[in-house]
Amino acid sequence: MRNGGQVTLQPLFYPTPNKHDVVDFLASLLRIVGMEDGGWDPYLESRKVLEDLNSLLKIRLPAQRFPDQEAARWRLGLLFYSHIVEIDSVYEVLANLLRYHLGVGYSPNPFYKYLSPKQQAAYAKRGLYPTEKIKIIKKLDQDFGLPIGELFEEFFQTKLRNPVAHSNYILTDKEFRCRKGTGAVGTYKLQLAEVDDAITKAKAFYSAFFGIEHASRTGLAKAYGGRAIPYDLHYKGLMEMLVDGDGLLCGFKVHWPNSSESVYRQGADKCEMTNMMLGKDLKVELFVGLYARTPGDFSPLVERESEPIYTPLADGSVPIWRQGY
């Protein structure tokens, strides 16, 4: 599925020029939730957990500690599958990117808008199950015209997810069994070949997701990193894509012509968020600084007969607003 998944996902991971606010796209890709200290991103921890589990699945385990090697690998595979299908950030990124392309905008909670009042009340108590998130993603992808939901259908099974998540399953030599309650009522079983297929396809989907996300952030960094891009034609704001030491897009900065900046930057030690906030409906709002007392024709932020003043880019050069933007 990996290559096929990347082909399906690719249109989501690149902005549509001059159609929707690119800040909504960047917020969706970078998962903006506000200013934070380092060490508060569960997405990064999930990536490490999956890398560790995948490494364990590839090595020969010590026979003294794992006398039944085959059963141990199945159990690790089930943990891998369970962790994969529960990663909130993946569902949120996909939903937000769909919202961006549909012109709905970004939200740290992209699903809430699509819940009924009854579901919203339940959400406050228990959050959303993966099946509910997938259902909303399917609705959004139908509006956009991309079969994202079909990718989930290839591997997501409640009959596999639920018993593993709730530690309510039994492995035999040939079957995965679940007893939903006491006695034999509601019990069911899956052939291990079916379980293996679901685990393999889940790994392929998330490999595709991680791959296209990395490619998007790398590609945007190479194409736009360190450049001044016209962002706001009214206030004459220039956007700079910020790039980390690994060559990945890690944030953005809007340079305003009154020497103010709006900045979002992800780092290992913190997430910086300056002169912007999650405002009404949790939309990302930028602050432009002080308005001019007697503005001229160039911008409401620049005094009449005065020159615009932009702060330097990452390389130290000072950007200018070019006519024709």
C-alpha cells in the first residue's frame, strides 16, 4: 500500500496557491496547539514507540526470555497495530488538511464541528473513538474527492482493535480469539492470516503517511525556506518558511512592514508562538502590531511618506515588498 497510499495522500500535503489561507495549511501540517515547553508532543513519542516495536519485530529475541518466539512476535505485532490505529495526530492532520482544501480552516479539534449536540456532550466525557474520526474523514474526503477513507478500510477492524485495546483476546496457533463477555455469548475468532494482513496494511499506511509528511516538510523547506513570500496584500505582510537543522519545515514567520513579526516555530526545547493566538473557533489569528496614525497608501501599518521596515530573514538579509506581488 505504501506507494499507493502516498499517491492518494499527496494532494493533501501541498497548499493550493492563492485559494485558501496558507496559515491554515501550515497549522494543519505542523499541528499548532499553542506555545509549549519541549517534551509535550505525543506524536513524536508515538513515532519512537513504533520504531522500537518495529525493531523488536525484526530481530531474533533471546530464546531464554522468549521461549515461544512465534507467539511473542504476534503479540508485538498486535501492540504495534493497536498503537498505530490510536494515534490522534494522524487523524487530526488528515482532517485538518481536508478542511484546509475545502476552505473550512484549521482547528486543533477538527472533528468537533461535525458532531451532533448529543455527540458533542459525549465527546466532553470520553473523546472520540477511531471509528468516529474515520467516519468524519470519509465525509470530508467525499466533499474533496479523495478516497482517504478507503485507505482506512483496508486495515482498520474494530474486531481487532477493540480486544487488543481492552486486553480481551487470546492467541492460539491458528486463531485470534475474543470473548466479549462471560460465557460463549458474543465470542468470535479471526484467522491469523487475516490478522497478519491487517497489521501489514496498517504498517504500510502509516509508512506512507510518515513518508509523505516528511517529503512535504522537506519539499516546502527547500522551495521556500528563507525566502520572503507575499502573504497579506492589504497589510503587506511577507511570510518566511522556517527550517530546522534537519532541513524540515518547522514553522513560519510573517514580517510586517512596521517591524513587527508573527512567529510560530517548533523546536526540541519549545514551541514558540509570538504575536499570534488561537482565537474564536480556535482559528489561528495573527497580530500585526501597531497601526500607523496617519497611514499612507502602502499599508495601514506604515505612516504616510515613510518607508516600510521589515525585520531580517534567517540569513540576515532584509526583505522588501516588490511591486507586482
